Amino acid sequence: MKTIGLETVYRGSEHRYLGGLRVRIVAVLKGAAREGRDPDEDYAYLKDDDEIARAGGVTADDRIEVQPWMEKEQRFSFVTSDPRAIDLECFAELPR
């Protein structure tokens, strides 16, 4: 499955400013959303679809680095956010 570059919609509440916005996937932060995870602990930062596949694909334990679409400027922002995978429309059905 193509993940990097995929465009989807943010449907979560954690990043309120992204609510309902179109976003583009930049990277997967493997295991970064795992409950009880130490935020200072290392996690894999995956920017390639082959790396993501080798790591077992996207799961509910992952965060996804995204760029929001800026309608007024007709471009994606250079600023990124890292919502939980399950808060993106394309991953909403992942087993939790």
C-alpha cells in the first residue's frame, strides 16, 4: 500500500486545528502512539513505503507525520503535525 504522499482527512480531536482538513502523509513514526510509551524513547521514523512494509505496515500504535493543505495558498504547509494513525480517515479502520 502506498502511504507516503497519500492524501487523506484528519478526523481526530487531539490536533483541533487540523479538524476536517485534507493532509498529506510525510512519514510514519512507528510505535509512537503506543499507550504508556515514554515520549523520550526512540521510535522508527519511516519515510519510505518499503521501510513501512518491512516494519509491518501502519498500525494503531503509530503516529503519522502530516502536512495540512492550506486552501488560501493552494499548497501544503511546510509545518507538520503528528496525529495518531487512527485519527486519519485512511487508517480509521485499523484494529485497536
